[in-house]
Amino acid sequence: MKRFQARGSIDKNKRLVEQLRHHGVIKSREVAEVMETVDRGLFIFNGASAYVDSPMLIGYNATISAPHMHATCLELLKDHLQPGMRVLDVGSGTGYLTACFALMIGPEGRAVGIDHIPELVASSIENIKQSAAADLLGGGSLSVHVADGRLGFPDLAPFDAIHVGAAAAELPQPLVQQLKPGGRMVIPVGKVFQELKVVDKRMDGSVSVSTETSVRYVPLTSRDAQLRGA
């Protein structure tokens, strides 16, 4: 069933962004603008809860991150989401953050979302079609694919920015390799105790890793293990 963006949802989304700015999570004009433009309610079936700052289950033992985590990752990546750049969203889920990325890099850029659950990929494409990023999807600068996030998407590498929406036990080397020199990856790493890592690849190809904050994400694992809840 087609979902239309109602005035009330736009207002609720704007208030959510204002709250995140008030608490200092959103610091930049660019992140505030894109989160106002992409209505979170279009990406969550239970729209009434879309504007609450907490993660939500989206089926298949997957979640959509809390808005403050989306804002945090956008802030960390914003300098690598300039017009014309290339971004990979691993574990793209409902497609919300992929749509944000696509709008930031524009039609001359390339935004790629990947998820290993075909049903989530199909529904995310429908979500994006209802959003402000619909034209980018139709124009080919935004696409979503069924793929194993641990392996990245080598066909369109290298990427200026990589976002990973699930926790890896350790840094996946295929993703590090697919990061462009000068690029940045944001990825949760750990099992019981997880940390949001910022991975920067220097122009000479060397890599530095820093820790942003403690987090709690679902694991980056195989499709079968995820469906089993392992």
C-alpha cells in the first residue's frame, strides 16, 4: 500500500531533528537539512514510533538504528559525502540512511545500499520511491542490492565513504580494501562489548582507526545466522 507523506509526519520529523540539534548530536547544517528532508516515517511501517529516539525491529532479526545514531554517523561521514562522491551503505535495512547519503552526494555521485535479506532490499526500494530520494533512485545514482555486507560491493569500489549498520567481530578487510585513499569508514566492532570505530585511509594507503563511542548493534553475520538469530 502506498504511503503518503502527511503534514503531521513532516512536523514530527522536523521536531525530531530539532531535538537532536538541541542535544548537540546534530552539529552541522548539512546533516540537519538531510534529516529534515528524508522523513523517517516513510521508512518504518509503524509510523507512530518513527520519531522516537530508539532503535526499532524491522523484521528478519534486523533493526533500524536510533535517530541519534544515524545523526552521529552522518556527522562523522559528512566530509566524505560531498557532491560527486561514492558511498556504500552496508546493511542498508529499510533504506533510510542510504537515501540520506544519496541526497548528500547528489545525482553526480553514486550511493549503493546492500543487504543480504532480499525482502528488506525490495521493501527499501519501495520506501525510497516514496521519499525525497526517489529521483536519484530512478536516475541510477542510487541503487540497492542483495549482497553479503562482509564482502562489500567490489563492482563499484572504491568508495569515499562506507557505513556499516551491523557489528563486525573485527574489521572486515574487504571493506578496508574497498575504501578509497582519503576515504572514511564508520563501523561498529565487537561482540559482547562493541565500539563505533572510525577508519580513515590515508593517501598512501595506510589506515588509522579511532573509537567514537560504545554502541550496541546486531551482528554482521551470514544471512542464515541472522535469520536464526545466532
